[in-house]
Amino acid sequence: MSADAVSPEPPFVRDADGSFTLDAARLAGRFGWSEHELRDLMRRGLVTSRVERGEGEDAGRWRLSVRCGNRCWQAIVLADGTMAEEQLEFVPAQGRRGCT
């Protein structure tokens, strides 16, 4: 890894209730939008999200899903808040395939 390499992102944080909080600029970047664009879509009620807690062999992991229009971003987050996996899919309007 070179000295110019970007350091890893900070872990996802949780609030006092244990809910994940996502930084708007960080999330907007996943969709290729500006923070302003994402906040506008949220104000208009066009962004949905879901958190699923892992069970069995997935205990201690969470799947975070955020959908807007035909885009679905999903991340697998570990107990320490680090992201193990992420993906952005373009999905048909009626074929949500598990995203929110």
C-alpha cells in the first residue's frame, strides 16, 4: 500500500438506542450524489431504509439497506461498526429483491 493510500473509513456509529446513524455525505457518495441531492430526496420521502440483525451464524452482523428509485445500496456491518461488504445495485421498480 502506498503512502498516498486513503485510510479506511471510520466505523458506523450507533446512537443511545442502538440504532445505526449514517453520515449523509458518506451515504450520498455511495449513490453518486451530493449530500444536498440526497437530503432533498429524503425530504421528499423518496429514500427508504431497513436494518436487519443477523441470527445464527450471522449473529453480530447487520445488513443496512437504503433504496431510492431504482438504486439499492446494502452494507454488511460487523459488531465493531466496520463494514465487511457493500454493494450498489440497480433494481427494477417492482423487483426489489430484498432491498427495503
